[in-house]
Amino acid sequence: MNSQNKAFGFIQDHHLQLLPVILLVAVAMTILSESFMTSQNMINLANRVSINLIIASGMTLLITSEGIDLSVGSTVGLSAVGAAIYFQNGWDASFGPYGAIVFGVAVGAAIGLVNGILVALIGLPAFIATLGTMLAVRGLVFITSSGRTIMGFDPRFIEVFSGFTFGIPRAVIVAGLTALVAAYVLNKTTTGRLLQGLGGNERCLYTAGIRVKRLKLGSYVMMGMLAGLAGLTLAASMSAAEPFAGSWYELDAIAVVVMGGTALTGGRGTVMGTVLGAILLGLVANSIILLGISAYYQTFVVGLMILVAIVMGSPVLTGARAN
Amino acid sequence: MTDARLIGGAGRESSGLITMLPAAIESMFRLSWRALRESWGLILALAILVLIFSQASPYFLNTLVLERILTNASFTLIMATGMTLVIATGGIDVSIGATLALSSMVAATLMNLGTPVLPAALAGLLLGAGIGAFNGSIISYLKLQPFIATLAMLSLARGMTLIISGGSPAFDLPEAFTSAFKDEMVMVIGLGGLLLTMVVMHRTRLGIQIRGIGGNENTCYICGVRVNALRIGVYAFQGIMAVLAGYTLTASFDAAEPTAGLSTEWLEALAAPIIGGNTMAGGRARLFGTLMGCLILATMRSGLNISGVPTAWQQVAIGGIIVGAVTLDVLTNRKKVS
Amino acid sequence: MKNILTASKICKQYAGTRALNEVDFEIGEGEILGLIGENGAGKSTLMRILCGIEQPTSGDIVMHGKPVEFSGPQAAQAEGIAMIPQEVLLVDELTVVENIFLGHEESGAFGLSKRQMLADTRAILAELDSQQVDPEHLTGNLPKGSQQMVAIARRVMQGGDVFVMDEPTASLTGEETQSLFKLLKKLKGEGKASVFISHRLEEMLEICDRIVVLRDGEHVGNFINDDTLTKDKLVAAMVGSAVANEFARTVSHIGELMLETDKVVISTFQGRKTHPISIQAHAGEVVGITGLAGVGKTELAHVLSGLRPVVEGELRLRGRPITLRSPVDALKNKIGLVSEDRRAEGLVLELTALANMTLTSLKKLSRLGRIEKDRERQLGLLMKDKLNMRTEYLGRDANHLSGGNQQKVVIIRQLCSEAEVLLLDEPTKGIDIGAKAEVYRLIGDLVAEQKAAILFSSEPQEVLGVCDKLYVLTSHGFLGPYAKGALDYAGLMALEFGTATSDTPMEAAE
């Protein structure tokens, strides 16, 4: 299982079962729709997949450690609006246009910290705590934006996330790097090992003398920061921050993590699977639009994908022990 | 098999009506007394809220506002009653908002297609029960976490609603339908559902067993309780309650909206039982507490509205209340470590 | 007297070991039967077979004159077997009356017959002299003893012909125990039989009509309880001529004083406080802590590893007082626990054996947070050589290892993290003979490296064979230390069962 002595061994996860499905959909779409293999469509697709992947990479680590964060969609919104306000208030005059990036990520980190305190220190069930922050943060998005779409980003800021390097969209580069780092952390580092342990048997880690609370707290802050980053990417790609930005992103992220083969019961996670899951979800959503099927099918398809993934991963069917 | 009773058996009570009546009245008094004892803090909180808002705004103490509060509370109560039972089993159902929208849309679409009101409404109820039963089944038999299983259902049902409706509301519903679920009928359904559920929870074995599942599923199984069937039933009941709530919403808008139940309605249905002293850990079903939770939430909402607090802040407040209530729950009911 | 149940030639074979060997066993109408034997003698296995939880490898059971086969607990219940397990199975969130009738609720025309159930509950609680228990109280809030009484009441309420009780008095007070005995006598008067397991021999002598002794899976004694029967006779029968196994181990140099408890009082799971415990563990020494079930061995291990608080007294490491607020502190002080429950506490089953071994020593195996897998693997290979473990096991998920190998992995973790004091809580529970020997050898190697090992075990042969020094925890006092060889099997049994008092304590171990 372990691929030692390979420079990029951490990419070689064994969750490639989605690959044939992706190829199948891509080939079918190339035949069925002329606009599929156009550069414009590919860029659209890449942007969508990228933003989801930034969140989903963090979510993979979180779910591997048996946590979950439902507030990421709202955090995306608050980070986007935060960056917009940064420029609106002219803070870039003193801190430069790139200070908005720091600001957006810091906003995410702050929300992550709140989640971490609720879950790790107080001991609330993760989904209910983050459900509460999801609601509260979305409220804050509306308050800070006064319910309006805010524009007026500095072009230099936008360029960071929506330009091209070597012909590759920056969003893809950001997402790719995020996924790479997440995979590295999960498979190669102490933190990753302990996150797996946390998801597998928290009691064992605690008994062994590992600082479990600190680890958990850190994982939620990390998640918040990544959601902040996704919010910046989204704002840059649209050159605007709207109050509904990021709604339902949590569902998309959970869907692709589960589809990729990460166990909801914790202990086992694969970032590579998540990458493939994100690509598949993006492809399917893109196909629905290109084929002229009502966009309303999208929500249904996401639900169906989650359902199939969780049923296939059920402890009863996989013979794994139930928690 | 051996005789069921070795000890005890003080003379059997005759179950004639006349002897039962005083017993029933006495048990009612005892229950009310217990509910009062468990929930005096909530009653106090509600009184304080009313006091604060009546000071903050001269328009608060007004029959129209009070009627609005009661109607809103009843609407939440319909779903919260079901949720109380789901939480009592140690589960959760996040799909109720979507179930509500889908069933209402299906019923409304059927009516618009010319189906008589009764069969159309029944079809919606059946659908809701089916969705709930499906949730309960995959949770029971596939041992999935209730939260994630119902999350998938949320997405499925919401998508289905959008597909059926094409994204637009279904208007022009028959008068017979809207009048049956409008205005004071919301209160009738809410309170009726609550009373019925109270009777079931207090007067039948189901009550004990539902709480038992949440307390210790394994012990219940050993004692011969049909754990899976009961849980599926509870989720199905929650589905039906969600549909009823959806019908009242549809009737008040005079249209089935594809986005119905999308915002915080269902979250309030989750928050109300927890505010009311039920615990996420399961094993408890305080329905009177749930009623108080609904009243507190509705009072806050109307009060904040009248006091001129923007909707967005209200959302922050409700998010905060949920987290606060759950925090309180976790801190007071933290299971003792070994 | 008519026999209600007759079991003949019951054998139970587990992988590698024979738990029961052709055991004959019968219970007559109105008889109260005691069943005794050392840990591992086979009494629990026999009980589980009678209650249908396990099926015998061979042998027959005849009940009420007809042969029966218990495919499961329900089948046994249907034949009239009523089991009261050691673990109290109640729903904490339900009231006493709800618990007693759970699954058998009584309904009339107007729903539940609450008054009837309440009256019946009061009646049965009165039978057990537990009137002070409010039937409408939540069971979770009751003291442990009352909970046990409620569990007994529920089983009696549901009826049966043979009541099988496994250590029912463990969490009861003296008065509660007397009430239980009164109930047993009442059942006896109704022709019901009871099988009663207890470590407390004086209770056995008080209540039982007949006492059956098991040893190493065989029926070795059958005593009619008349005036001539004494505790000593029973202990002699339990012990037989068995001698402690000698596990070959060179005694190593006894070094400095490592961990010390000074009149430490802890609370047990039943909520009782123990007698003050004073132990001293030196480097190069295997210290044994033994005693019957429920005296607080595991709790003591938890206190020494920061999982439970000290109620009174002081812990010292190398003469310096220490406070262990959590296992993090224990790890810092290089105290490592090998927990009793490997699967629930010891291992992350989803991780490989190697990852489980290095779980607490990742810091020294990593640079800038990156685990240097070559070094990790080298450490694993080194450790693997200390045991008879195949190289391929290192990469295998812990879930797919045998119990013995799992235990080795957990102990190895302490070696990797360089723990200086090892707390081993029942380290050989549920593993086969070969693996046991490996574990003992490993403990020997550890102390040879001048570490201190404290072995918490209820297996007399194990502690007598392995430990350099032995302490005995009993409900009547904390005894010891006894030097190796100062106690033999019979002597230890006599101490544990309270038939002898501490008369040969070792000189202060300096």
C-alpha cells in the first residue's frame, strides 16, 4: 500500500475508480455537444471545479478526522464580501491590493476558529455547531454587504486568481496547489497521520497522550482558511461579491469527498479521489447545461451522487465495523 | 413459556370507563405538573421576552401581532413535534424543508392537473411518509449517520421539486384546499398534532420505546423492542408532519413555492425541541418544552421585526440561539466519562 | 428433588484452547447453586452456554425432561432461562418503571396501564427491600447498587424457571445483598432455581444449597453446603495442585525508584473508594498488581496514566511529586499505558501496524512535520525483530492482525516512544499461549533495559510467574508487597478470597 521512495508517492492513492466514469462522460460530451471541447467551456468548467476543489481538499482532511464543516459556503460568501469591502473602504491604499488576500483568508480563519472552539473545546456535534455558524455567518454576509452585490475590485487582485500562467487558468493552479498540499499533509506528515488516527479512534489517541483538542481545533481553522481562499477565487472570477455567494457549496464539497472514496466514519481519506470527484461533479453539471437539460436537475444529481456514494460506503455493505 | 408474573399482581384494575376517568384526570394533572416543573425556566424566558419587546415597541402587545406569533409558532410546531420524536431516538432529519417543498409541489401540481383535492393531498402525505420511511430505512439497515443520510435526501427532494416545478410556483389552488390549511387551521393542526403525539408518547408503549431507542438501542433490542421498525415509523411520521407544515405554507401563500422551506424554517423546527430541553443525545421527549421553544422563537422573530431589527441580524440571532441551546444541552447532559 | 436442567458432557473449544471439557452440571427445582472457580476456569463460558449466548462444541442440555438447543439468547429465554448479566443493561434515560416493563409494557383499553405497572413495580421493589427507589425516577440518576436491583427486578418480573446471575453482588451494598438473598429464597420457595456466580465465598456459603467448582474447564468439585463446608475447602478445590508457571526470565538489576504512589485513594467504576494504595516500582523491576474483578485494578492503571484523577494521596516519579491531568502529562513523564481494551483504546484499526507503533513517536521520526518514512520503517523493522512478527505485517491494517500481534503492536508503541514506566493492563487477555510467551519475553526485555513495568492482571499464574514483586488489591485492604516466591498459588487465592490475612509481607523493598 505504501509507496515509499517515490517523489510523488502521495499522489498515487488507490481511489481511481472514478477515472473511467470521467473519461466516459468527457468522450460522450465531445460527441454530443460541439461547445464542450471549446476553450471557453473548458475555462468555465475549470473555474467551477477549482473553487469546489479548494474547499473539498480541506473537507477531505476534516472528514478523514471524523469532522465536518457545513459553514464553508457562508464563509466563502463572507470572505468574498470581506475582500470587496477591503477595496470599497480603500484599505488597499495602506496595505496594498494583495492585503485583501490576507484579509479574506483571515476572515475564514476566524470563522474556523469559532467552529473549532465549539467542536473541539466545548464538544458540540460538528454538524450542528457548523450548521449554526452557517446560518449566523450568512446573516453577517447580508449585514456587511447590506444585501447588495459589491464590485470595484482592484484589477491586480483579480489578476491573481483569474489570470493565466503558461496558459493555465490561475484558479486551476490555486486549486491544484491546494489539493497537492492537502495530499502531502494527509499522506506524508505527522499531522496527516494523526488526523487519520483521530478519525479512526479518537479514544486511542487521547489515551496515548496526543493533544487531541489542539489537533481538532487546527483542522477547523485550516478548513476556514481554505473556504476563505475559495471565496477570494470566486470573487475574482466574477469580479463581484454577491450576498448569496457560496450557498450550497458545503453540499458540493461533501458530495465530491464522499464520491472520491473518503469514509464518512473517519480514518481513511483520499485527496486524489476528491480531485476526481470534483472533476466528475463539474463535468456532470456542465453537461446538464450544455445538453439543454434544465439546470434544476443539478441539485437532484448531486443528491443522487451523495446517496449512491454513502450507500456504497455503508458499514453494512463494506463489512467495516460500525462505529 | 412460564407465567409472566411471579411477584406483585395486586388486584387488577377494572378498566371500566367510570373508574378510568378519575385516573385519566389525575394522570393529566400529574403530567401538567411535571411539564410545568421541567419547563418553568422556559415559561420565565418567554415572559421576559414579552416584557422586553412590549417595552421596546408600543405595537408589540396587539392582537394582530399576538395572532401572528401564535400562527408562526404553530407552523414551526408542526415540524418540531416530529423532530422531537426523531431527536428522542438519537437521530436528526435535515431533509424536512425539502420534503415539505416537494410534497406540496406534487400535491399542488396534481390539483392543477385536475385531481380532486382529497386524493391529491393524500398523495402528498403519502410521499412525505415515503421519504421519511426511506430515510429511516437507510439509517436503520445500512447503519448510516442520520445527518448525512437525510442530507442526501435534502438534495434529492429539493432537486426533484425544482424539476417538477420548472422553478416556478404552482398557483390557483382549489379553495377547498387552501381553506383547509389556512389561518386558524395552522393552529388547529399544530396543536392537534402536538396533543395527539403527547397522548401517544404518554399513553402507549411507543412512547417508552421511542425514548428507549435514543437512550440505549442495544438494551431495547435485547428487551424485544422492534428497534428498526419503530425508527422507520418515527422518520415517516416526521415526513408526514413536514408535509402538513408544507400544506399550511402553501395555503397561506396560495401557491406552492419551489423554494419553500429553504431558509430557516426547518432549522427553527430543529432548534425548538432543543431549546425546549430535549437533548441531541436522545432518550428524552419533552413535547411541552418543544411547544415553549416554538413560542420563544416566534416571539423573538416578531419582536425583533417590530423593533426594527433587520432580517439578516435575526438570522445571526437564530444561528446563535441554535448554537447556544446545543451548547447548553451538551454542557448539562455531557455523558459521564466511563 | 426433580432436575429442572441437566447438562451433560459440555465441551467448548476455542481456537487453540479448550474452555470446557466434558462438564456435567444439573440444577434441581428450588435449588440455589453456586458456581466458583478462578479466572479462566470456565464459569463464564458455561453460563453463556446455558443462556444461549454461545453454543457448546459438543454436549447435551436437557430441560424439563426434553432435550433443548439454545440457538440464541431468545431461545434460552423462551425455555425459561432468565439471565442477569454482570453488566447492568438499563436505559438511563427511562424511569425505573419504564425500564422494568421495557418491551413488555401493559396496555388496557385506554393505553398504558400505568397505575398497574407502577403498583407491580412497587411490589417487586418491596420484595427486594428497595422501597426507597422511586419507580418514577430516571434510572441513570440512581446509585449503581439500586440500578443493579432494578435490573434484577426486571428479570424477575419477566419470569423464568432458572435465574442465572453473574456476579450480581459486585455493585451491591451488604444490605442490598441481603435483600437479594431474601428474594432468591422466595424464588426457591416457588420451585425456581438459581445459579449464582460470585467471588465472595462467604456469600456463597450463606445462600447456596450446593457449590460447584470449576478448574481449567473441568468440573472438579461438588459440595453440598452443610455445616462442615468452609472457605478453605472451597479454595483448596479451586486451586488444586496447580503451580505457578515459571516464565524463564533472568532477574535484572534493580535500579532507581521510578514511580511511587503514596497512600493514593481512587474511586472505582462502582463509585466506591479504595483503601490507600502505596506501591513502588523500580527500574528493572516487574511489579504486579492483582486482585479479583471489580477491586479497582484498571482504575489504578487509569490513575497512573492520567485518565482518572487521584482522590487522595500523592504520585511521585523519581522522588519528585507529579500531577497527571491527562495522558498528555503521562506521555511527557514517559509513562505509557497499554490498555486492557486493545480495539477500543489501544489501536487505530484503520491505520497500519507500523503507523500504530509510531503513533506517539512521530516527532522524532519527522523533520519539519514530514514523516521520514525510511526511518519509520527502519524503526519498525528493528522492533519487528524483537518479536516473532513477519515483515509484511508492518504494512497491514491493525484491524487484520491477530489479537496477539495487535497486543505486540501496542506494547511496541511504548518502546518506540521510549516510555520508562510501562503500565500493562491485562496484556495477555484473549491471546493464545504462544503470543502470551512473546509478551512476557517482551516485558522481560523491557525491564532489562532498566525500565519499570507494572503489570495489572487478574490471572494468578501470570503475576506469580512474571512479577518480581506483587501487590494484592482486595475489598478488605491493600496488601503487599510480596517478593517473588513469597506467595504460592494457594496463598494468593487465600489472600484474594479473604481466607487468610496478610502475614508474610515483604521487607520494605529498598
